[in-house]
Amino acid sequence: MDFEYQVLDLPAAAKLKTDALLILVPEGVKVGSDAVSFLLGHALKSGDFSAKPGRLLAAYRVAGVSADRLIFVGIGEGLVRHVRSGLQAALAQLKGDKVKKLGVVLATPNASAGVVRTVVQTVAEATYLFTTSKPKAEARSLKSLILGLPETPDAQTQQAFERAVAVVAGVELAKEWGNRPGNMATPTLLGKAAEALAEGSKKISCEVLTPREVAKLGMGSFMAVAQGSEEPLRFIVLNYQGAAKSEAPIVLVGKGITFDTGGISLKPGAEMDEMKFDMCGAASVLGTFKALAALQPTLNVVGLIPAAENMPDGKAIKPGDVVTSMSGQSIEILNTDAEGRLVLCDALTYAERFKPRAVVDIATLTGACVIALGGVRSGLFSTSDSLAQALLAAGETSHDLAWRMPLDEDYAEGLKSNFADVANVAGRAGGSITAAKFLQRFAAAFPWAHLDIAGTAWKSGAAKGATGRPVPLLVDYLLAEAAATPIPNKAKKAKKKA
């Protein structure tokens, strides 16, 4: 889908040739005498329309309006949540109309950067369609979005628009791989998707490690999870270089369990199909790199994806087995369905070689996090207050919310084992916290954060599908870090040497 913005007041909006034109109307809007304003003014005066969030008034082929369909959309005070709810209602009304070109015009001179970003992302979200495994399905009909702003956007607003377009591309890549069935998103195919990202960008490189190479690294915990599947594991290493090589990178680690049966600790059959979403952490890393390629911030980012299936064949690990991780710590596997932490721990150890300024792992890790936070906020755990605050702030600016959870040492008591350095589970109580405490053992060498996205990475029921979260949060975090990092002044350095 193509995106563009134009400077359009209501008279200019009337001349915009689109299949549908949405006018976002805030409370207290001032109208003129053009065709759109005339109709809007009468509708407001008569009470047939109000600017309350979500209120709609539709018209067809209005005299003096070039668009076939015209919809006034109430957005209340113009807050982000009001704009989102209004747009969602309007786009639902247009669903099935096969709109190819859409105009969205803000009838207010005070369009914030957040509102601009919300328009772009909400339109993309509402019109997204997954068709990869549906050969007879019609693709998304919307091909073009024109965002009309009544005034020339300032630098911040223009930046918000560009960021939104890049985030949409990243979110939709994450959705694509999250939504693919397990037989169309194997570890091997995930590796090829990462290589394709590198081929399309001068700043991104990719290396995909095979089982033999992973074995040489001593990733015994990761290999243990993969040994029950005929699909070979892959360890994917992405590298985005936007700053000098000497600059320490931020490392993103995405859980890539492309299908999770639970292994010998087999999951119940109901809704097991949704375990194709267990690689949404990996998908979010791919999506974030897609956005980085477009935005090209000045920082270095490494993406690590341990990709494997968790299957229950005769070679699969068993409850009670003990394996040795890359760190040298032995792990008693009490539950083979707690496999995500087993692949992540080796990836965290591998991350040490980059001497990172921070490491963030992203994983659909625990059902306990869904119980704690539902589908609204991702669970955030961190050993660094500054890192945690930066991620929480990025969640607020991107409207991809997180909530910080505790890491008290008392929670680690249940992970003690009589037969290994650590057990991989600690009982039901505080399950998302004890899972994070397990990972913390392997992240002592750097500032570390863990995002448990089990409740936010996908939706069930009629709306079943990947959400693409937390790509927006990660992109905002990385861009904020890039902006906060001073760029060395090479000219000054050269002058001093002279």
C-alpha cells in the first residue's frame, strides 16, 4: 500500500479524487462555505451528526465533492484513542466496498504527530489481509492512502508520518510470518526470510547457522529443544550497522519456536493450532529490522533468532533430562513445554560476544503473563531501571503498551534443583516472573530486559491472527536511543589533530 500526505483544507479536500473520503471532525470544528463545510455545518446544526468519538455520517456522490463516498467521522477531543475509534468505525462501514484509493482529512489545524501516526497505522491495521495460505482469497483492495493535513506539517509531524509508514511495513512483515502455518514457517524458511531482508538493504547483513555450527558453539539447551523434530534448527544472526563499528550495539533476541506441541509434556488439543504463533518474538525482530532498513537510524542493532520446532518424537527431551547450556550451566528439564526459555538462554549467552549496550529478548513465553495482563500490555522485566524506563516510554509513544513486573530474588527459589544448577520451571505461582528469573541467570553480563508478549502477540476467536506487536514499541525505543546518542564530530577531531 502506498502512503502520502498532502496539505488539504476542507475546500481542497472536496476536489480530492478518491473512492472514499473520510473527514475527521473534532469537537468545536469551524466550517466555511465550501461543499464539504456546507454539508458538515448543516449536519452539526440539525443534530444528525456530532463530533463524539465514533459517530459517523455517510453520504454518496455529494454535489461539489469528487470522492464517491463521503463520511464524516467524529473524533471528540482529537485524542489518539478518539481518532483510532472513529477511524475503526468508519473503515468497518467501508469494509467490502473495495475501496482502492482512500483519503483521510483532518478538519483541524492542530494535528499532532501522534494523531498522524495513528491514522496511518489504523488504516493499515483495519485493511490488512493474510492471503499466503488462501490462494482463492482476494488481496487487500486498498492500494493508496492520502492523508490530508490543513497546514504544512512541521518536522516532527513529517517524521511521525515517515515512522508510521516504516512501522506499518515492519508490523505487516511480523504478521505475515506470525500468521503462516507451521509447515510454511519452518526454521529454514525463517532463515531465508532473514536473508531476504539483508539482500534488500545495504546496512543489514545476515548469517544463518546450521545445527553443526550451533553444536560447535555448545548450545546444548537450544539443541535439546530441537532434537525431537525432523525440521533442523536454525540460529539467525542479523546485523544492522547504522553507526561506526566501534559503537556497541543493542541486541534483540526473538524466540523462534515455529510450532510448539509442548513436546513430551504435550499441550491439550484445543487451540493447539495457535502454537504457530510461538515464533512471534522472532517475527517481531524481523519486522523491526524491516523498519530499520527504511528509517536508517544512527545506531547498531543485532538480531538473534533461535529457531526450532518443539515436537514429541522418540528423540525428544523428557521431563527429568539434564542438559548443559552454552554458558556451562546445567538445566533440569522438568517440563518440556517450558522450551522457550531453553532456546533463549543460549541466545543470551551468545549475545555477550557483541559487548552490547543493552539486550532485549522478546518471547511468547508464558500463559501466566496472559492471566496477569491480558491482551492489553506486554509484560516487561528488566535488571536496568534506565532500560526499563526507556522501553516503557517507547510503549507510550507508540501506543504499544508494556507493564513492568518484579524480579525479586525470592522468586528464584522454586528454580532450585537437586540434579542440576537450575530447573526450567518453578510451579504455577508467579509463572511469568519465575520464567524471567530463569532467563536473568544468563543475562548478567549486560543491561537486560525481557518482554513477555504471550498476551499481545496474537488474537484468538473471530479476529484470530498475529498483531505485529511489539514492533512499534521496539522501533520507538531504538529511534529514541539513536537520537540520544551523540554523533561524533569528525571535523572537530580532525581539526584538533592538525
